[in-house]
Amino acid sequence: MSHAFWGGRFNPILVVDREEEARRLVDLFRVDVIWPIGDSEEVKAFPKKFPYLINPLFHKTLFIGGANERKHSLVLDVHNELEHLRDTPEWRDIKAKGIRLYTWQANDPLSDVFLVQFGAYPDVQDTGIDYRTMLSQAAEAGEHGIDEVAAIPADVLDHPSIAYMARHGLRRHYTIRTGRDSPGFFVGSASNVDDLVCHWNLRACDIPLWFVDPSHLSRYTDVIPAWEKAMRELVQHRHEWNRHLAMWTLRDNVDEAAKPFGNLQLMRSHVSEYLWNGLNVVAPLMHFGTASVLGVVGLDSGKPKVSFALSDKPFSGDTWFHQQHLVASVSFVGGLYGDERHTFDLPYVPELNEFYARTVHFHYNRLRVEPERIGVVIDAVDHDSFLYALPVDELFERVFAMAGYKTKLSSGGLITRQLIARLGGLQSARVFKIPGVRRLLRTHGPTAAFTKKSALELIGSKDPNNPDAKFSDREDLYIEQRPMGTKLDPGAVFEYLVEKGLFRIGAELTCLNCRMTSWTALDVLKQKIMCDLCGQEYDATRQLVKGTWHYRRSGLLGAEKNAQGAIPVALTLQQLGANVHGLSHDGAYSPSLDLEPKAGSKLPKCEIDFLWIYPRSYPDKTQVILGECKDQGPIPFEEFRRDVENLRRVAEALPRERFETYVVLSKLAPFTREEIELAKTLNTEYERRAILLTARELEPYHIFDRAQSEVDRKHHGGSPEDLAAATAEMYFQEQ
């Protein structure tokens, strides 16, 4: 069946009796659809164990058409391939090599090996399409029989076959890293289904292998040396450490399995169920071709929407094939700059396929998330498509739903979000690197008024908690554009804060009637003004002439309970975004979230100060960074203990097969020894999750500028793994 489909060579075969291995293969091959072959209840029930792999085809068969109609394949097939290749120089070259259609006797002990190696098409009665005649006529192919006792001729390697046509024109895409893929031989028994399926699946990983059955070694006398020579030439372009050939087998005695090859230099590769865990053999993303198009971005119901053409199709788009389906694998460059509330970078969590489809596309069953890409199921004649950007808040809701939580943005999170928006984006929060700015916010509460002179003194003075720090250390910090060669000064910092709306300008005036002093904003200031305290109007002209401007926190920072806590959160997010490679560009973050466990759950109800989700290249898992941020003030140890325990429970609740979780504990003062010992318990024997950050790491531009004497030079803070390793080295004395 797979040989009838263009690309079918890369379909894995799942044996449902071996469920654990089958599940590994589903993950390894990033399967789009599981199609049952056979009538047993176990086979028909198996796809239901993967409810997120929704069948995108309307019909429950792969070939449709009435009794008097020509049949159609619902998947891109060899017919489409032949139509696309017709009259092309590429097709003329293939024909010149001489396509062969092989036949063999049904009682040939190697018949199933030939079925895999040379290919065959399903019976016309099953599909309604005579693919063999179609290929024979288009390629002027010759029929070649294989003698059931004679040696397999070496020239079978020189001619394309049915198996070749099922993979022609497909090549690996760079987004999936290469795993173990040494070509060579597979040793097994032609009568053993497990061996045949294993051989097929290794070849479906784009590993060229020739099946050798030692019980019929005389049949391979010509083909083994010819195949070995061809494979040596195939790997010549590789790096010298990866030029070896391999002998793959399911047999426990690998040396015994290698005996048929005599003195050939072959690497022994034993195949077990763990070979399919994604850390050894990797199934590449095979594609027909790529095209770059200019998308049109607009707003639809408040969400960014990009529409794009499906141009330069590397397959036939003739209307005859309007019912044939394939995947358009889409990635984006640009389009959402400055919009931190939406994303096109979907974490590779296939369990969320239906959610992604309903939110990002239209058809609930026509979208598949892929590593670093979005797969849209299209039919061959589609000429355009569209995708909506995913709201980040909805993504977080779904991710935490997998952990058993309901989420909502907390009041502190709302303030932090608005603070970042008011500043103009996450990287604008670098102004909080200046200790004097944080001291200014701590010193004056939401109702206190102060003068510019006192503000500049606080911004420019030394930090009593850190006598070695001084404003001159920040003179090269860029909080906004300024002429090259000029230094940052406290006046420019204060002007920036006022312009961004963190402080409002006004005047402190004494009412001539009640003799009480109050602050009045510049926007409502007049020479004759109404007193807020007694309600009487008075003339403030002389006070305005003699007085000076006074400043107060804006309404944004007016909530005393939450405003101060927003500063370390914004600063920590800014520093992570600036230092962790790709985090700000590809990741999605949220400030403080309230987490409420679902009914019946024993998880704790808690708040996390921030969350960052970072999709990574396959097969690496999506990284989740959970954060708890503290200001300079003293922290009750029991409160710290509760926060650490809550973060541990949340981290462990996220599915490990999809997420790699880290916990950031940031504090604008040094950690105590008790806090460090407690944070260490976040790590386990096999994983480091704890990341500790203080003002020492948050204030410099590069995260370890001030800690160079304590951390190995190999640590740059460019990844969560690196930050966790540096934390273990600096605080836990672990190399």
C-alpha cells in the first residue's frame, strides 16, 4: 500500500501487539495519521489511543470512487508523481536508467524481502487503480523476473524500481537533526515478521539498507559486494568519523549475525525497542521542496492573521487531483515584531493539535504541529491558505491544563504586563538595572510627592546595601537612543521614567481656606483651583510662581501592594530575554499567573511570578521556565519554603515526555545559606532545575559579568541548562 503513495516509503509500520514500541515509533516519526490495516479489533482500536491524531480525510478509505467511476487516491500518489514528472529532463534521466518492474515466485523464500526492497503495488481490485500498468506505460519499463534459486544479480542496484518511485524527489529538511543513520546491511530472517518490519522502519528513517538472510546466503554472493561498494561511495562526502557502514540486526548475538560479511569493516548495531527513543535513530522530515512567499498580515476579530500563496508546487496541481492530500509545512520570519501577546512559534506538543487547529486555522482536523513549523493539511489544487497567530494566554491555559491546573493572570501580573507595555517592550525594562531607580520607587510610596532634585540624588547616589556599586557603572547602559560617545546620567534616566508614564508631574499647593497641602497633577493645574480637601476654590498663582514641580507615581504604580513586586519580575524577564539564546524571539512569556488545581486534584493552589515557554529543535523537548521573584526586603523562611515547594509540585506536574522544566528563583539581595540549601532540593540525581539569580546577575548586561571568578568560563548563560549548571557550580559546589 505504501508504495502506491508518493513518499510512502517513509511511512512507519506499527505492530499493535507491541504497544510500547508502537508508541515510541509514533513519537519518533511524528506521525500525522494512524491507518489500521486489517480487520482485527485490536488494530481498529489502536488509533483511538492517539485522539490528537485526528483523521483529516472525510472518507474512511484511502481510495474512493463509485462502481462506474475512475478511482481516486485521497493521498498524494504515484499517479500525481508521474503527471508532475512528465516531459521533464529529470524524468528523461530516470527513463534512461531503465526502470524495472520485478516479479518473483510466490513460494520464493525471499519474496517478502523483495516486496520491501523492490516494491510492488496493491491489487487493482483493492484500489481500483492499476499503478503497475500506469508506471509501465509512462516509463516504458521492462518486466524482470527473479529466479527463486539463482543469486540476485548485482545490476539490480543500477535500475530504479517501484520502491524508488515511492521516494523519488524527497530529501531531508534541515530542521530535524540527524541521528544514527549509517547505511549498510540488515541481518534477519525472511520468514520473521519482526525482522521485516524492523528493516522497513529503518529504511523509513532514510537509512539505505539491504536485507540479508544468512539462511540463503548463496543468493547474495553478487549483491553484497556491489551494495557495499555503492554505500562506501554514498558516505564519502561525510565527515571522516561518520563514513562507516553498519550491520543492523535484532539478533542478540551481533557478532554471529556479522559472520556472512567476512572481513568487511562494518559497525555492529543491535536493534532494541530503545533504538526508537529519539536519542539514537531519528526519523527525518522528508520534503518535496521549498518556496518563499510574502504573506499578507492583517487583523481579523482582533487576532493577527497571515494569508499566503501556495506557489511553486513541486507536485501536480491539476484539478484531477483535487481530492489528494499532503501537508504544507509552514514557518514564519517576521510579521509579529513588537506583539508579545501572540505567537506563530507553537511548542511541539502534538497532544494540542486540535486546540492549535481550532485557534490557529479553521478545520479542527487539518493542522499538525511540527518541530519549529506548522503543518497544514491541504489538497493538491489549493492555491492559498491562512493561519491566525496563537494568543499566548490561551497557550498557557492549555499547557497548564495538561498539568491539571486552571490559570488566570493575577493582579500583579496585570500590573507587570502594563508596566512592560508602558515602557515599550521587555528590553526597555533594563532601566531597572540601575539600583537608584529601584531605590526611588521603594522610597516614595504611591501618594508621596518628591522633587526632581531628590529623585536625581536617589538615582545617582551609592546603594547603601552595596557600597561598591555606583552610578558610573551604568554610564554605558542604553535605555533609549542617545548620541554615540555620550554617557548616561541621572537626569536622562529620570526624564525617561517620566516620559514613559511611571511618574506624573504636578505641584504641591496649600489651600488658602483650609491651610492643608495636596498634590495636583499638571494636567488639571490652573491658577484658580478647587481644593480636593475642603472643596473651596482658591488662587494658587503666587505658589505656582515661587514653587517647584513635584512628582508622584503614576496610576500604573499606584497599587502599593503589587507595584513593587512587578520590578524584580520585569527585570528578571528582561535579563533572561537578553541572555538566553532565542528565548525572546521564539519563546512566549507571561507575568504572574494564579494557578488553581482542577477538581479532585491534590496539587497546591499557588501563584507563579512568571512563566516562559521555549520551543526547541527536535528532538529536544519544549522548555518551561517557572519563576519566583523577590525584592530586597527580608523574606520569611517559611514563605520561601512554601514558594519552592509549590514550584516543585508545578514543575513535576507538567508531562515529562513533552516538557523540560526549570525553576528560576531571583532576588535583589543575596540568598541566605538556608535558602540555598532549600533551592538545591529542586535538583535531582539526573536533572538540574534550579536557577538562582541575584542583583549580581540581573544588573550587568551579560549575566555572569560580575561572577567570572566563581563560574567556569564555559558558562555564558545562553540556555536554561547552562544557567542551571552555573547555579550548581556557584551555589551547590557541584562541577
